Amino acid sequence: MTTLALLRPTMYSEEEYLRLENDASEKSEFFQGKIVMMAGAAPNHNFINDNVVGLIHPFLKAKSCKSCSSDQRIHIPSNSLYTYPDIMIVCGPKKHAELDRNTITNPSVIFEILSPSTSEYDRGKKFRLYRDIESLQEYVIINSLSIEVEVWRRTVNNQWLLADDAFSLNDSITIQTIGATLQMADLYDGTENVSGLFPAPKE
């Protein structure tokens, strides 16, 4: 009986998570009663993050959109997830979680920068959970170790399609929500040991 008790994971309510999280020095996700600490970021991840924020900023000025970086928490009421996207864009008035006004519920665009420890989650389960956000129009995945970016876009039929991708520093991607075309060379500026997904063509 004692052994079973030790193996049983601790479950938390949303209120308990928010109370603990707001006092914590490290960020954690919450999903269906479980709290999971989020890993720190490597230099390439941070360089790409800063590059994206700088590149999209001019396109937000003419629109009612604002960008938020990785310290901003979001909540998806329909599936319970609380998490911190690497970057998000909110268009129009911000909507806040019922239990916490510091938590946003209506991002229009989310960027996740992949690392070896998060790649599978960000491409799979997390993307499935993000699709429950009614306001979300685009999901941008940027690999921090290889030249690889995907832009997934919601259609009028509420389907998600791979709308744009790029695998070369000479390529670009388009964020339709804010009318921004971003050059891959600018996205990866300052990174190190980033490999091409495909071998360079022979001359």
C-alpha cells in the first residue's frame, strides 16, 4: 500500500498550480492536474527567439497586434493546458484566463523554437493542444539545430495545413496574419553549428 502511494503522481487543481507558479523562480506547464517543469534554452534557441521578435516588430505597428515572448503564460480552457510559448502574437484586445488575469487565452500566432528535448512534443501533442485555441490562425515551428521552418495555417474549414516551409538560408517564410515575409538568413543570424536539412547542391 505504501509503495502504491509513492507511485501515484501528485495531482493539482488549476488554482494550486497558479498559486505555486506565481511564486516559483522556474516556469512549469500544467496539464490535466500535472505540473511539469520547462527546460532552459540553449544559445541558438535564444538567438532565434530574439531575431523573430525583432523581425516581426515593424509589421505589428500598423496592426492592432502585439508580440509576447516566453515569459507570457497562456491557457487553453477546453483542454486545461497552461504553458509558455516561445513567442506569440495577439491581435485585438487581450483576453485573460478566468482564474488569472496575467494569463492570456487568445493568441493569433504561436512560434515554437525546437530543441532536441522539445521537438517531438512541440510537433505532436503540443500542436494538437494548441489547435483547440479558437483565435489561433498560424503555428510556426523553427528548428534551432537545422535550417528548417514550417508555417501551419488554419483554413476556413477549421483544418490545419502546412502553408509554407523553408530549408535554405536563401528562402523566406510568410506570416499571413501580420503580412510579414521573414528571410531565413535573418531568422538564423548569430546561430552556430546549424546544419542544412539537405546537402548543398554540387556546382
